[in-house]
Amino acid sequence: MGLRYKSGAGGFALLVTALSTQFWIASVYGQSLTSFRIANGTSGENPAVLWVGVDQGFYRKHGLNVEVIFMRSGPLAMSALASSDVQAVFTSSNNVLNVAAGGLDVVVIGNIVGRLEGDFMARPEIKKPEDLKGKQLAIQSIGGGGWANNMLAMDYLGLDPDRDNIHFIVLGDQPSRIQALETGRARLLGWAPLSARR
């Protein structure tokens, strides 16, 4: 069925709808804002959309007082959701699957990145995938989005952490992982966001 224009009552309905919308918007601004807390368990450029929304007042325009809370990892952010400390989490889908498998009633409502993004950052002596055998890989957490991305990337490169004796060092935040790479504690920084490039 196509869209049809009809004068008379249709024009009045459009005017009433427009006025109702204006009154609704005005009432949102007249009321106190609803608090809404979002946990973010990742660093890099992807969660910037949350901060921009707060800084630019996008959420306030729609009646929400959004507080974005940075946490060290996706699993930690999911713990905040499970304990009702936050109402939403900006995280990878595997974190959602992990807690759903544990019995938490959760749902993914959106996705801003439809493919893996990031880079392995290695020390200069690492020239090819085989050079990673027996080495240490600095990651944010076990079971989080970065870990899943590392596992997929290693599989793509023909590596298996167990078979190839690749050890994960859980160091949390990005500055700690970069420091481990620079000092030689780790030979590879696992799945770094694009913002880690120099």
C-alpha cells in the first residue's frame, strides 16, 4: 500500500501529531532526567561514541542523564551489569554469550563494528607468525573480546596457543600492555585497537 496525501482531516491529524510531539519534547525537558549508567570495558576509538553522546548532550535531549563508566575489561563490565550497578554495557558479543551461558538474561541491542578491527603489535624481532612460538602475548583479559579476537587471529595465522606454547599475560589496560611490549616482558601486544599505533 502506497503513501497517499489527503487534505482536510489528514492535515489536521498531521498538525495534532506535530503539536503533540512538541509538547512531549517540552515535557521531557521539564522533567528530571532519568539516570542511565553504561559500563565500557574497552579502550580505543570505538567507545568514543558514548563520550561524544554525553559531551554533545544527545542523551539529555531524549530525557536521559547518561553516565559512562570505564572499567578495565569486558568481563568486569558484565559483572557490573549482573549486579545491576549499570543498565547497559558497551562490550563484545562474546562477553554477552559468556554471561548468557551462565544464566544471566541479557540481549545484544546493537553493534557498531561488524568486523574485527585492530592490530597485533610485536617487538622488532618478530617477523613472521612462526616467531611467536614459545613467546608471551600481553592481553586485557581472558574470555573478553580482545582474547576472542586474539584466538581468531592466531587460528587464521595457523597458530595454536597450546601446541605452540604461546603464553597469555593478563595485564588489563592498554598502557600496561604497551609497557610490557616496550620492556620485553611480552613479545606481542594482542589485538591492539587502532589508537595504539604510533
